Amino acid sequence: MSRDPLLVAILGPTGSGKTALSIALAERFRGEIVNCDSVAIYREFEIGTAKPTAEERARAPHHLLDTLDPASYTTAGEYARQARAVVKEISSRGAIPIVVGGTGLYLRALLDGLFAGPERSEELRERLRDKAAQNGPQHLHKILTRFDSIAAQKIHPNDTPKLIRAIEVCLASRRPMSAQWQEGREPLRGFRILRIGLDPARPELYARINQGVVKMFEQGLIEETRRLLAKYGESARPLSSIGYSQVLQLLKGQLTEPDAITAVQQAHRNYAKRQMTWFRREPEVNWISGFGSQPDAQSRALELVQAHL
């Protein structure tokens, strides 16, 4: 077996208990947790991101949480550069990096690399931003669907920055972006990668998602969104993410609170479906039935890590 150090990646849909499992593994194997959620990177966005609590963070070191200003924007490639530096630093201390999160593109960028893509065109980007402002991000999603239906399926219709970049790549290269994803990638080297996937039963997962959304509203999601909107304006990228975008509609009088809760629940369930479709394509995933907080699932994961040490 290779003498390369071990890296554990915990993947699975939203609400599957990835945080609980990551902490259990970190405590047992001297691990340090690396966030792989594209919204949890941002500071001040707490309730809608379901970040680890202060008590959970005290149980194991956490990295790449609360590192980005809400007015800033990052890419999967930039995340990968930062995360690769972090996992190497963790490993240099003799600890095990445990990458945790549900953003499939970020995980792929970290482990497998991304194609470089054509240079950015600020002129084109400005035109596309204007179209999004006039007609909504869904208009960009329709444009991308015409150019590259595969890429469009992987990008949320409200994710304006990713939609703009995908259209830019298609136009600049005159080829679908999805056809270029395998080209020019530089995978992470120097680690043995153990992928552990959580696969709870769908009815139980959706029930947990629904309950989690109700809890977010009880904890003050509306108040948090109102405060962030006043401080940063709608241009803050995390406000377009699930939960915050529906509460923005509530604050504008477009949804009632019960309707907003229902809309957030539906959006999270749909996101969970897309996550599982993405993660099913990941190579060599060790799938575990159940939630990461359940003793049986934790025991199985502990056995997998022990077997790879």
C-alpha cells in the first residue's frame, strides 16, 4: 500500500448528518475538518447554512469556515487552491484531513482538479449581468440550456455567477463546457483518498429536511436575512442561496411566512436529489445507509477509516 497519508472525504445530501459523522471521525482518529460547502465559507451567514455549532467546532479543528466576506465572490478553482494548502498543512502535523460538505463541484475541484477554461471577458460578463438584472437569472439558465444542457442541469437556475461563467466558456471556446470538464485537470497528489458517502432513506431524509427548515425559521432566519440584506444589499452572493432567497421574497411581500417555509423545504429536497445524482458519479465511494449521527453508520465509517490507516 502507498505510504501517502490518508484524506477522508465525507459526502452526501443536505440533512444526511455529515457534520456529526465528521466530528466522530475527527475525535477518534485525530482528524481536522475542512469545510466543502460553498455558502458556509461566508462570514455572518449562520442559520441558513446550518454551520457546525460552537460546541461542535470545539470538539475538532475546523477550516475554511467563515473565511470570506459576504460582499466577495470565489470560484471552485480558488476554493481548491486554498483547500489543497489546508489539507497539506493538516497532514504535515500528522493529523487526518476530513473534507466535509455537499458542494459537489468544490469537492471535485479539490480532489480531481478543474479544467482551466478560457480567459474571462468582463465585457461579456457585464452584458450577461444586465440580462440577469432585467429578466432574472432564470433567463441565463435558459440561454445556457441551449448551449449546454448537461452543464445547465448541474447549475442552479438562480446561481448567476456560475451561469455567467458557463455561458462565457461555451461562447469563448465554441464548445459545451461539459465537454471540456475532463480536459487539463490536475488531480490532488500525495494522498490516499477515502470517500465515504451517506445514503439515508428518502422519506426519512425529506422528513429531516422539513424539520430542519422549520427549526431555521424558529431560530431567526428571517431576522438574520433582514440584517444581512440591510448590511450588504441583494448583491451579496449568499443571499441567492437556498433559504435566504426565499426569505428575500417574503421580505418583499411576495410570499407569506408559511409559503416561504414550504418553498425552502421544497428547494432543499430538490437540492438533495441533485446532490445524490452528482455524488453517484464520484468514483470509489463507500456508501453507508442511514444518517451520520446514527451509531451504526458511525461504526461502519470508523471501520472504513481504520482499515485504510
